[in-house]
Amino acid sequence: MFALPKRLTRALGKASSAELEELADRWIARLRSEDGDDMTDDDLLAVLQGVAYLAESAVNTGGGLYSWSF
């Protein structure tokens, strides 16, 4: 488990829809340049929007944003 930096959490929580779309486009371009056509099938904009929603909630409640995997 790791905590996202507070600065990143605030930036994601305050990002506009246009900023999230731009970030997703840059993320997709980078993945394609590194992995070619074998990139993920995930909807990266939807992932960013979900994380941004959680970040906004964390900022509004004074909490943090964490990630973990099994």
C-alpha cells in the first residue's frame, strides 16, 4: 500500500474535466509509444475521473488517497 502525495491528490481533486481529458490523452499516447498496440483495454479517462473523484473527497475531508494491490 502507498499514499499518493498530498500535492498530487490536491491537483487531481481540483482538475477540470478538460484537464483530465488532456491527461488521459497524454497517458494513452505514452502507453502506445512504449507498448505499441498491446496497451491496456481500460478506459483511462474513466480511471482518471474515478481517481479524481476520490481525490476530491479526500481533499474535502482532510484525508489522504491510498493505493494497494494484492
